[in-house]
Amino acid sequence: MKVFTQSVNFNADSQLIKFAETKVLTLSKFHDKIVDAEVFLKVQNTSDKENKITEIKINIPGSELIVKRETKTFEEGINAAVDNLKRQLKRSKEKLRNSMIS
């Protein structure tokens, strides 16, 4: 699986990009047909503390899963988004399995 990472309104350091890619690559355990993943890291220019937006898009045959999180840190956002995507991928695979049985 390929992971594409983009940072908007700031330059992400290599550690953050590596962290995002490592976390997203763990999703391949939950669905074996993931085509690729796109990670968008954005900083909003607001006075809110939760101004970091993490958006992860996973492409699987027949659909794409998108999760968006606003948090204080990118690590927090990446963790929350990946956890949510794990649930979505399990559900998607379950539907696929059920449609093959019937």
C-alpha cells in the first residue's frame, strides 16, 4: 500500500510524516485490498487550541473511506482517525464477506 502525505500551511518534519505513514500502514491488517492512502495535515489560522486538522482517505476497490479530525496535536488526530478507519474497514470487510456468502 502506498501512503501519500501532504502538509498544508506548514512544513511537516520527517518524524511527523513517518509517524503518520507507520500508523496508516497498520490498517493493512484489517483489509487486504487497500489500494492507497492519502494523509492531509492542515493548520487552521484560528485562535482555537484545536487548530490541527488531520484528514485520511483510504481507497479500497469500490469505495473510499474518509475521516477528518480536529485536534490539538497531529499525533492525536492521526491516532483518532486511524482508530475510526479500523472500525470502518472491519465493517466494510464484513459486508464484503456477507455479500459473498449470500
